[in-house]
Amino acid sequence: MFSILSTLILGLLAGYLACRIMGQGSSMVMNLIVGVVGAAIGSFLFSLIGIYAYSWIGQLLVAIIGACVLLWLVNYISSHRH
């Protein structure tokens, strides 16, 4: 139970910070989604180069970077639609 709760809190914080970094405002639910999906993206990208986060600070940084990548990708795709 604690693991799920800590994942949600970490995702919420990462999503909030990534939205602020990327200059986007969004709801708490959207921050949570962006943070959790961003954490998965960040973990995947960092694992490709052999970097793994074990502490909660490292996991937060990876999640923020992954969330920023997600937001950039969504903005890129939405601005280049015909």
C-alpha cells in the first residue's frame, strides 16, 4: 500500500514540476498522469544508457525529465498536425 501511495505522490510532484518547467498549467489529475507516465518514460530512457535511480531524489529527477520529454513530445505532435 505504501508503495502505491509513494508512487502517486512522486508522480504528482514530478508532473507538477514538469508542467511548471515546460510553462504549462494543468489540473492535479493531469499532473498525476503526466508524472506517472513521465516516470516510466524517464526510467526507460535512462536505462538505455545504463543509469538507474535508487533513491527517491533520483527517481524524482528521472520522473521530471521523463515528464518534460512527454510534454515536449505532445506539444510537438499537436503543433505539427495538418
